[in-house]
Amino acid sequence: MNVALWITAGLLAVVCLVGSAKMFVSQDKMSAMGGAAAQWVHDFSPTALKAIGAVELLAATGLILPAVLGIAPVLVPLAATGLVLLFTGAITMRLRRGERATIAGDVVYLVLAAFVAWGRFGPESFTG
């Protein structure tokens, strides 16, 4: 189970790292690159997109580095819990926009983040 949690955390970290590009790419470029699934960026200000990108960058860092370095590994399940909240918000936003066809990815990431949070708080905790 420990290996599955590491793989899942690594996958989520990569997804968040790619998603953190919101901090560096303009709204128009993002919506053009992502097609219909990325039109949501026009509902947010550039500052809000940078904040979302920063949260994703922190999550990517928090999922991996604390455990690898052995410094405050309790941050791993906390980062995963933060991702659960982030993806819950993403699902809510997609439902409000009527984008039911593009919601599947967010649901999968939500489940993966919940798995890491559960596993690292519970049976495969770094502290116990």
C-alpha cells in the first residue's frame, strides 16, 4: 500500500505542477491551449488564477518533499486534504458552468487525493 500511495502522490504532484502553469500563462493562451475544457479561466481574474496556480504548486511540493526529506512529513496528508478541497471547488465550478462532460478528470483527481489523505493519515502514516 505504501508503494501505491507514493505512486498516487507522485501522479498528483505532476498534475499539480502542470496545473500551476496558471501562474505564468495568460488567460487567453490557457483557454486556447485547453479548448472547450479550459474556458473556465475567463470566469476568474488573473490574480485569482495566479493564486490557484500557487496553491497547486504548494500542493505538488507538499505531497513529495516533506516525506522525501523527512522534515514534517505530516504535511503530506495535509497537502492531500487541501487538494481534496481544491478539486471539490473545481467540480462545483464545472457543475455551475454546466460542463458535465469535463468533470470526470476532476472527480478522478479528487478520489486520488482522498486516497493519499486517508492512507497517510491512517494505515501508512509517516509518524506511526
